[in-house]
Amino acid sequence: MNLRALVVDDSLTVCSALEKLLLEKGCKVDKLFCLADVKKRIRRKLYDLVFVGCKLPDGTCLDVLNELNRLSPLTTVVILTTRWELNKAIQAVRERACEFIAKPIVPDEARIGIEAAIERARLILENEILKKETTSQLPKRLLGRSKGMRNLIETINVVAPTNVNVMIYGESGTGKELVAQEIHNKSLRSGARFVEVNCAAIPDTLIEAEFFGYEKGAFTGAVTRKIGRFELADGGSLFLDEISETSIAFQTKLLRAIEEKEFERLGGNKTIK
């Protein structure tokens, strides 16, 4: 995970010294030397880490903090300070900054502050990734009060508790997947998998293997047994999206598997029910 770092100071020597230490840690580094440039940059680019000197030609570290609080509140901030600027650094730490590093830069001392800041930035980034993944896994629900939506939800409530096969009609983008997911969520199978297959994305030469699976040695390259989508969905629900895009020959085999509730893996002779 390469973190993005911005170093801001009026001294090229300080910026270059920190850049070298950050590159050692695998960070991607940009350098700036004034508040005006910082304001422009952080409006169009986000950083995981910002190292900023207490005093800039056209402002202070507190001005940078104000901009970051407004535009990038999760960015980890480290203050670069001389012993004469400690009061400003302490104020910055109270407001937002997590660390401060003394100037002039002493590599061994600076590495301690850099490592602490990197660890903090990584934790923040990993936490945000986890939040997004968790949110994306939350069940999607149908919402609406129109007569058409009420009729749809009523139909879902009728078919969900049953074991019937359901054909969902609708133009592209009208929410067929949501309907399928809602039926699954309200069914007795809701504790098992909901397996979605975009049939249009699977080449004709692979589609049987994808659905029914195959045995080791069934064809060139079949070095191990593979479980198909039907078996993966066992006990749960299988949603076949864009089924009309598959060949008639495959649809015939698929219909047999759905109606008789049995099939064989490619290269196998055992009927799976």
C-alpha cells in the first residue's frame, strides 16, 4: 500500500531530506513551498500524509490545517518545527496534527516520527476500505410507494416463501437484480448464498463449465475439479442475468437442469441433484 505524502516547507533542504526518508518507506512524495500552492494542490489531489513547516512565506501550518480540515479531514498531519516554534507546533497538535518532527532534520530522529505517522495513516486508510466493503455488502432493498412498486413488493412477498422458479422481466437498468435479491432475502434460503451470474459476460465455449463445473481431465487445462455455479448456489438462490444472450443449445441444457433439478459435471458420469 503506497501512501501519498506531501511535504510543505520554505526550505528545499528540509523538503529534500524528508522526501528521501519517505521514499525509503515506499511513499509517493510531492514537495511544495508555500500556502498558496498547497491550497491549489489539495483541491485536486488527496494525500494520506502531510508534513508541514510551522512558518511558510505566505502563512503558517495552522492555515494548512484549516484547509485540510475542510477538504481532507482524514489526512494524517505532521508538523516540522524548530525549537523557537514549539508553541505553534503544540497548538497545531492540539487542533489536529498527530506528530511533530524537529528541524533541522536528523534522519534517525525523523524516522521515528515518520514511522508513527505512516502507521496512523495506514490504519485510517484500512479502516476506510473496511467501511466501504462493509457498506457494499449490506443488503440492497427496494423502496417506493407508487402503485406499481406496491404491486411488485406484493408479488415478491407471494413468491419468496415458495420454491418456484421466477422469471424477472424488465429493461436494462430497471432493477432486476434488486428484485432477485429481495426475493432471496425474504425466502427460507436467505441464510445461504445468493449467486449472481452475468450470462452475457461468459463466452459460449466456457459457459457449460461455468454453470455445471467439470472433473479433472475433462479437457485440456482441467488440472483440478471445479465446482459450477449450480453447486455453489445449492441451498440458496441462483440469479441468471441476461440469460437471453446465451445460445439456444445451452438454454436447452439449462432448462433441463432447472426442471429436473439435476446435472452432470463436464467429464463426469455422476448425476448431481
